[in-house]
Amino acid sequence: MATPQVRPGLTHERVGVFADAIFAIAITLLALELPRPEGEDFQRLGAFFGDHSGSFMAFAIAFLMLWFAWRAHHTLFDQIERVSQPMLLLHIPLLFFVAVLPYTTSIFGETNAGHLPAEADGRALATGLFAGNEAVLLLCQGALFTLVLAQRLHRPDADLRRLRGNAWIYWAIGVYWLLTAVASAWAVTAVPFLWLATPLVAAGTVRVLRMRR
């Protein structure tokens, strides 16, 4: 069977390379946003790290989420022949929220600093922005997998079961993070602990999918 003609601007290699660059830049910016000790901070280095523990926690969470998002995107593009116009348009919000993640991560980290009170103004909003940012990123990933399946953009030898599984996993995790963003308005101190359950949400989704087969 002949390979479908790919329109100019819709080659998946170019889109994948560009997306890889955005992910790489975002991960680099995460590290650049980390607080650095200056002057007298070196005399109380342990206290400095304790005061900014929120920033380091935010960096770890954002780094892991970006890493898994990039791996999923890379895996998807290894199994497609081309991209469609809707898939290309979906990369606008995806890469926008990848690029802005270092900013929301920095805000979340600073408002959760150890030297600030738990009820500090803006903490709930900063937590909600960070969780919402992650949620949109994850939902866009789920939508990408869904589009590839719906529009048959995948290669003939693609693992369709894995593609469907990834779609459901990212939809489920995205909705879960969106709910934590809403929950930050009432239970901001509990939200970071809810994020730790993300692997359980993914595992639960996989289990449900296996039971349905």
C-alpha cells in the first residue's frame, strides 16, 4: 500500500524535533529558576536549603512530569507516519504549557518556601496554577494519542494497544491533576501529597483497561 502523500509543513520529523527542543529548553529553565545561595547564605547553607525546600520540591516534581511527558511524546512520534492539521494545532497549547511550566514551578516553589506561613497569601493560587499547568499538559498528551488513533496517523506496525493505553492513562492523570488544582482552593497543604498518588492513578487506569479486555 502506498504511503499517503505528506503535505508540506506536516512532516512528523520536523514537528518532533521542534517539540524535543522545547522540552529540553523547559527542563533547562527549571534548573535556572532554582534559588542560589549568596553572601551570608553560605554560612547557614543548611537553613538556606530548608527555607527554599518548596522550590526544590517543585523542581523535582516538574522535572519528573516533563520527563515522562517527553518520553510519551517521543514514543508516540516513533509510531506515526505523519501529522494532521488538528494534531499540529494541538501542539500549540501543549508546547505553550511546556514552555510556561518553569514560571509556574518557580511561583509554586517560592510560595511554599519554608520561611513562609502555611496560610501565606497566594499559596493556594500558586498551587492551583502549577497543578493546572500540569493538567493541561497531560490532557494535551492524551488528546494527541487519541487523535493519532482516530485519524489513523500511526504506522501499520504500531502497537495500537499501547497507544490506546497511553491515551487513557494521560486522560486519567490529566483529569486527576485538574481536580487537585480545584482542590487547592480548600486544601492547599494536602495537594502536594495528592500528587504522590499519580502513579497509583496510572496503575489503576491500566488495571481497569486490562479488566475490560
